[in-house]
Amino acid sequence: MFSRHNGPMAEHQQPQPVAGLFSDDGGCRRCFWCEASPLYRHYHDHEWGFPVDDDRRLFEKLCLEGFQAGLSWLTILNKRGAFRAAFANFEAQELSRFDEKDVLRLLADKGIVRHRGKIESCINNARRVLELRREFGTLAAYVWSYAPQAALNRPAVNTYDAVRAVTATAASQALSRDLKKRGFSFVGPTTMYAFMQAMGLVNDHIAGCHVHDAAARARDLFTVPKAGETP
């Protein structure tokens, strides 16, 4: 339903289904979930699953995953430029200074998701990130301390059902619990697992997806940030 085989075949042959993958007109195979638009495919090819140690990008994704709750990621991705403009490009220091006037301004901004609770959560979480930095040096060092080591050696997921079956893990549950203890909001275990997938803490590109091996190589070359290190 979501995918087609892109192996060598004669022109008259019909592509054969491969669970969890689809092929574009050029025969390039990708994970099922990014088929809807070119923007989605670009995000899948160049961002999702590649390890990130940049604090701004990590904080942006943390916020946008919260905004996604109850919505599709494609909805948020289509609005990402407007979100960046509205939320000070997700620079935590600047965003932490937002007040009620800013909340009202954002509630009137048609380019974003106008949900008071999620807007206020984003501002609150910016303040919490500054606290984390004082303790760990960077948000990256904190986040990557929750990267599951087993993810480095596990076999690639190879079916649609395998991907859909996992919505949270022990690592995402632990990260969620600790963030909540520190005062963060909209950081449930399912949201944090989506965050981990997107930021490369795990590689959930399906086996056969043309990005899977590139993401794995990037993870092999990635230096995990440590507490106390400067960005």
C-alpha cells in the first residue's frame, strides 16, 4: 500500500511491494511516511535520523514535537518557517524573555498552531533549557546522555509494522520522566521517542530505504557531546 520495489526490472514489469517503502519515479526507495510531498521527502532525506548536536536545532525540535501533539508532523513542517519567525528562531535565551504580550501576539499569528497551552509550554521550556545548560553545559550533552547504546548495534527495522509498533521505549520514557521533573511540558514518552528518531539518537529508517546507511554512517562518525563541554 505504501511502497513499491525499485530493483532492476524490465519496462513492462510492475514494481513489487516492499513493506514500509515507496519508490519515486526514479526508483529511489524511501520510508512510507514521507510520500505525501517533496518537502516531506527532503526532510526525510536530509534531516530525519541524522545525529544533531546543535542546541538551537535540538530545542526547536523539542518545541515543534510539542506543537505536533494531536496533529501530523507534515502540518508542523509546512509551518516551520512561520514558527521560526514567531519564536525568535528558537533561540532559548531570547524566547525565555517572552511574556503575556508575546503570548497574545502569537495567538493571533495565523501562520502557526494557535494553542495557548503549547505556546506557553514553549516559552516555559526555553527557561528550563537555560537551567539545563547551567548544569550540563549544553542541551545537547543532556539529550545525548539518554541515547540508547543498543541502538548502535541493533539490526535495521525492516517492516512497516515494526516501525508502527514502537511508539515509546525505555530511553524515551526515562527522558520524558526527567524532563517533567525539571518542569518541562509537552514532553511525553511518545513525543520524546519521535524526538529521538528525528535527532538521530536512534536510526529508524527502514532497511532498504536509501537513507538508512547514510544515517548509520553519520552516527558512526558522530562525537557524542559530554557534560561540561562548550559548544
